[in-house]
Amino acid sequence: MKKRVFSGARPTARQHIGNYLGAIQNYVNLQQEYNCIYCIVDIHALTSLEDTSKLPENISEMALDWLAAGLDPDKSIIFVQSHVPEVMELYTLLGMITPLSWLLRVPTFKEKVKLQPHNVNYGLVGYPVLMTADIALYKAEVVPVGEDQLPHLELAREIARRFNNLFGDTFPEPQAKLTSFPLIAGLDGAGKMSKQSGSSIELALSPKETIERVMTAVTDPARRYRSDPGHPEICNIYSLHRFFSPSELDDIASQCRSAQIGCVDCKKLLGQGINAALEPFRQRRAALATKPNYITEVLADGAQQASVIARETIREVKQKMRLL
Ligand code: SF4
């Protein structure tokens, strides 16, 4: 019997090539080995989104990206978090057994407080409890995580353990499936590609828009003139070439160091490499975009399958807590 995997992604903005090379391709591969449940976690998005006007669009775009990348609704359950409202019920119930001190020590809570001091909402503190509810509701045994998310998963394990100790064995303690996601540099040269910083190349961009976006990138800051030798090892364009032009890496590096290639040409080469790599994905994406009803049906069917598991878990939890 295959183990059950749960993973979710927040629809706070359009997906970019960093998401594609990292989480999304990992999702696709996990389908071979596990029974996967993939969730577009729109309630989690509300902890940082004050303006929700783009939320419906971001949800359908995320579903479109996932399906075009190879998530298969015949193999995986794909749905939107809020479409299975039992998760909010479990969130409340688990919140009653989670000591506040556990939540206040979570490093990401402190980071979020710094990031959005004008909006330190209750949901930010409760975020790990909602995450635990996501996993526990479906009794998922495995959760794919990067190293930085391990503290969250450890907390989910502690909450599950506490519930089991108080009310009897109910939830599996979810195991981390450590995944080393490639670090995809942002175009602004200030760290990894992120949805929020405007440093990303969204998957929904056309080939022309992709090249235009790449042309805005910061390169080696010491290379001010075309005749200056460059330093590819500190250039974010070069780091992207590793993924999109692997066979040309050595040539690009030596031509950059000897100023035989300029940054404009180097960026064009990268844009072409990204476009070539994304072409099959884009074709599938364009075909799916002509069938919006299909996306709606996939998400509705996924929510229905998820609801069957969720209702069963909630009934068991309420019985054990003497609420039924
Ligand atoms: Fe970066 Fe390419 Fe310019 Fe060298 S030539 S600094 S690798 S963009």
C-alpha cells in the first residue's frame, strides 16, 4: 500500500520558474511512489493577503500550472483548501490542545512579524496549527519539505503526538521527505527568486515577455562596460544558465571572463534557453487554458475525494473528544 503524501502551496501570486524547477517538478515525481494530495492553500494565503481580489485568478492559474507540469488528477487528489471546510473545524479543535508557547517560538512567526508589522494577525500565530490540520485531516504520513521547513513539521508531529496521548491513537506522526530544492536566483541579484520581490519569471509569461523580463536582470555589478572582463561565479544570470543552458556553461564562463560576450547577448541566450525548456509545458498550458471548465471540474472532483477522507477524520476526532 502506497503511503499518503500531503503538500500545499499558497496562491499569493503567479508561479515562477523557481517554483517549477523546485516544488512543482518534485510534486510530479512523487506521484510515482505515493498517493499524493496536493492542496492550493487559500486560507493560509489570508495571513498575508489583505487584498483578496486576485485570489480566484491565482488559484486557477496555480491549478493550470500544476496540471500543465504533469500533475495527474487520476493519480493525485488536487483541490482548494477552503473547498473542504472540515479543515477549519480541525484547526479549531487542534488549537485547543496546542500550547501558545509552542507557537510563539516558531522562527517564521517572528520573521513574519518583522515583514508585515502593520498586519500581525491571529492567523500568523496559528499558521502551524492550520498546517497541522491540513496534514492530519488526511492522515498524511509523508510531507515533502525543504530543510528550512523542518521546524514546522516537527511542530505538526508534536501536536499530533499530543492529541494521540490525550485522546488515543488517531493521527500518524508525519515524516519529512527532505527535498533539496535547487536555489534559483532572482533577477534582482538579491537572493532567491520570489513571488513577492518582483524578481521572478512567471510561468504564465509569453516567450517574448520572458526575454524582456530576463533583460531587466542585474548582472555582475563590477562589469560596467562591454570590454570589462566579467565574473560569472557572482552573476545571477550565469547561475540561471546552469539550469537552462547546461551544455554551454563552460563557453559562457570563459567568454564572460575574456569579455568576448556582452551581458545583453548573454541574457538573450538565457531567455532563449528558458523558452526552449518551457516549450512543452507552455503547449500543454495553452491547451488546458482553452478548457476552463476542465480546471473547475478537476478541483471540484478533488474536493469531493478529499471531503470523504476529511468527514471520516472529523467524526473520529469529535467522538474521541466527546463532542459527538
Ligand atoms: Fe553575467 Fe553573462 Fe554578463 Fe558574464 S556575460 S556578467 S555571465 S550576464
